[in-house]
Amino acid sequence: MFPTLPSWLRRRIDPLELFLRILLGGVFCVAGAWKIDDPMLFESIIRNYRILGDPWIAWVAMFMPPFELIAGVCVILRLLYPGCVIVLGGSLVFFMLALASLLIRGIDTECGCLGITTTIQLQLLIDCGLCAVACVLLCAWRNAEGRGAID
């Protein structure tokens, strides 16, 4: 007979959950890596949003990319899992509010979210989908915790 996997390993390789973790965490890893690669471009994109003042723009441009990268890796590896999923979901809500403010104020600028050229409306749709993925992951974690699957 084949031995069963330990519960801590079984949780990490559930196929659907793993796919969703790779999707959510991977998007943030790619976005963070792109922003780390060209911080001056990212700073100019933040400036185009016209939400923050000058000292804060530099701080956000320096700290957001590594934050996204670390949180994305933690979600993929299921480390500090519920907290990282909540933080990434909250970040997505904040990003959606920033994008909506661009639409409301009539500012047509490059989003700068994923390193790809998209419209603000398409990026809002992508962010809504990713936020839904974060909600599904968090609900799955809570259900597994309720069943006693989480040590």
C-alpha cells in the first residue's frame, strides 16, 4: 500500500487551491518584479495618478514592489497564508479604488499594474477577478480550518 501524505503536505498540494495560489501569488510576483526592475518608471506612473504628494510617491515606489513580491511568494508557498491573502486582497481593493478614481476624474494614463499595456477598465476587471480569487482562497482556508485540517 501507498503511504498517505502528512496533513501539512496535503494542504499544500490540493490541485485547485494550488492553481489559485499560483495565479494570485504569481500575478503579484510578476508585478513586483517588473516594478523592481524599473523603479523610475513605476514612480512616474504613481505620480500620474495624482493621489499622493512628493515624499510619499518615493516611499510607495520603493516599498510596494518588494512587498508585492514577498507576499506573492508567501501565498504560493502557503507561508503566513491567511494574513498574506488578506493583505493581497486588501491591496487589490485599494488598487481598484485608485483606478476608479482615475475614471471618475477623467485621467487617462497608463495603469502600470502588471507591466502590460491595458485600459483602466480592463485592469479593473482583472483586479476584480483576482480579488474574487483571494476571497475563494480565504474561504477555503477557513473551511479547512473548521474541519480541523489545519494544524
